[in-house]
Amino acid sequence: MNLTACRLRSLREKHGFSQQKVADYLGITRTAYNKYESGAIRPTRKLDRLAALFGVSADYILGRAGTVPEDRASDPYISEQWKKYLLLSDTGREMVDVMLDAVYARERNAETHPR
């Protein structure tokens, strides 16, 4: 097993996700995701989404960076929120995405146009 495969498995287990949940998040089959963790294929097209999911850099997943940076991505609250998000249906995730985009845009607008 190569370093990328080992890191993917370790990150998935650390976050308490099943292979199926990660595969669903990526929009691929569990079998395809399993190939990432076995080292049979590299997650080239899905690397950015995997990095976002696990709160690490793509370089970390690929073995180009040695350690996981300590930042808010490793915050247990954020990890729990990710788990909840991943357990939602497609419709539920769409609703969260719409609300998040709206709140984010409103706050960004308030920063650039204070009253």
C-alpha cells in the first residue's frame, strides 16, 4: 500500500466515515473509493474534494507534506458538522448549501459595505 492510500484510510477512520459515505460524498462507487485506499489508483480527479472533506492539503494526501497542519479543520466541532452534513440526503445537502451561500454572501457584503 502506498503513502497516499495509507493516509486516505487513516483520515477516513479518524473522521469516523465509512468507505461508502466518502464515496457518496465524492459521487463515486464504494468500489472505486476502495481502489484509492488499496493503492490501485490515485484519486487525481477527486483530490481537492478529499482534501476539503478531511481538512488537510492535497499535498498531505499525496505524501508531499509530512504532517497535518493544526488548524480549525482538526476542530472536533467542525468534524462533527461534516459528519452530519454527509449523512443528509442530496436534498438536505442542497438546502444546507443554499443557506450557507446566502449567509456567507450576506456577511461578506457587510464586511465590504459596513453601515
